[in-house]
Amino acid sequence: MTLISGCLALTLAGGGAAAYKYGLFSDIGDPVSFGKVQEKAVAAAADVPPEVQMPTGPKASFVRTFRMPDGTQIGRATLTGKKSGFTGDVWVWVPKEYDDPRYAKSGFPVLISLPGGRGYPTNYWGTGPGLGLQQAVSDGVKAGTSLPFILIMPVHNADTKHHFDASDIPGQPRMGTWMVEDIPDFTKANFRTFTSRDGWAFMGSSAGGFGAFKHVLKHPDRFKAAIASGVDIVPDSPLWQGNTQAMDADNPEKLAAKLIAAGGPDVYINFQIGTAESGRDKAEKFMNDFGKGPVHTSLQVIQDGEHNGKSYVRGMREGSLEWISKVMKGPTPDPAVR
């Protein structure tokens, strides 16, 4: 009773902020919804530009996992992919602009964000907001250097024991289909997006970076750009078991050569490499060999950057977010709404 009384007194003195700090009234785990203004926009769907895809439904059930200082939230939902058959968690963050009435009839660009490491059962971009990805986007929007991206943060491996190269490896869970079919379908069901690939991009680190730029090269009709940090260049999962033909279908070098031969469409790959990690030579070799024609490449060097999420977010702040924002489509405010 003494402890409770002391905590309540602290709560009153702190205007309520202390309650959340000490976990007295935590709303983590509560149901959460996104898009407070979109119902009105749906009612006036005839006025929505053809480039905008309104949420198709059905709505997913999200639970709150984090609340940012600006009031934006990270929510988690469990998705069973209709096309891959895989079940995993997806974390979502939307910027403040998404609930601004001026943008109620506008689409928002999507940045599918992939982690390195195990990538299962969590995605550290969603479960570790302290890495700063969400804050980097918010700060970039304020500074005019970033579009207000919706961040979609799914798991990208099927278990903790294997590395699936973000691919449909024969005889294994279809993680490639999960990423390029089920995750976009889930996003379109729940959020206002763009109908064209100009509103769809990837980012990722390490193994997630491999998936990010591989998906863009393999599906340039659906995705336009990727930020690939500390990245692997070729598939290397032992689960391929020497199946060279299947590996080639998910090999960025082979995919880039095929895209160059076809003459497009144009894709944009930004590599991020820290000076305190290895791999720069491999990224530069890929750029020299395949960074031509429709394959546009750039390199963000992170001074003293290491092979970790915080370094890669710093690189995004220092240039990569601005780079990708210049090639992607952003939301358009309604001039009739003030």
C-alpha cells in the first residue's frame, strides 16, 4: 500500500508521464488501429486520385508494442500468407502525416524493412525502436529530407535455425513469396498506398539487405528502390543444397544482368557500408559490373560505422533516406483541407 500510494503521488506530481514510465498504466499490448481519417476518405472514394489505393481490407488485428514520443505507434499483427502459406509476425509504424486530414485521400510510400541475423521470430526494426529507424524518418520529414514512409517490418526467416536467403528454396517455406506477395497484400489491405511501384521500396541490413536489393532486381515491376546495408551479394544458404538453377533465379548478379539485357525498368540500389566492417569491395564490384543502364547504384560510406543497425540508421540520416526519397513518390496534401 505504501508503494502504491507513493507511485500515485509521483503520478500526480508528474502530470501522468511518470505513470507510463513506471508501468502503472501501460497500454502496450492493447488493440491499436491506424488511419483515423481514412473512413471519411473511403466515403468520398470517387474523389480519390487513381494513383491512390485505398485500404482493401480485411483489416488486421494489431496490438500496440511501442508508443513514440511524438505519439506515433508501432503495432504488431500475425499474418498467415495466403500465397506462401507461412505464418509470421509483422510490425508496422505509420508517420504522423498519415492521420493528418490533409492527406486523407493520398497514398503513402511503403518501406519494407528487413533485419539481419535470425530475422525470426522478431524483426529488430520493429521490436527495437531504440535503433532509431522510426525517429530518423520523423526527423527527416521535419527537415524536408525524407518522405513520410510507412514502415512495414516483417520476419524474414521461417525459424531460428536456418537462413532462407529471402527466397523460395525448393522444399522449404516460401519466404520469397511471403515477402513480395503476402506482405504487400497485407499492406494494401490495411493502409493507403500507391498503385504504382513508385510507392514501394525495401531497406535491410546484412541478410535483410540481400533480400532488399534482390527483391527489387527480381520484381522491378513492383518495387523501385532499395537501401541495402552491410549486404551479402549472392545467395549462400546451405538449404539450396547445390541447386544452382534455383539459386540463379535469386542471384542479384544474374538478375541485374537480365534486367540490363531487357533494358529496364529502372531500379535504384543504395549500398551502405561502414568503414569499420568488411564488404565494401564486394559492393563496389557489383556497382562496377552491374551499375549501368537501368540499374542505378550508389554507395553511402558510414565513417566508423560497424555491422549493426545503429550504424546503418546513421547512414540513412546522413544521406540514404534523402537519396531514396528523391526516387520515390510522396503523399500529396489536399489543397481544400486546412
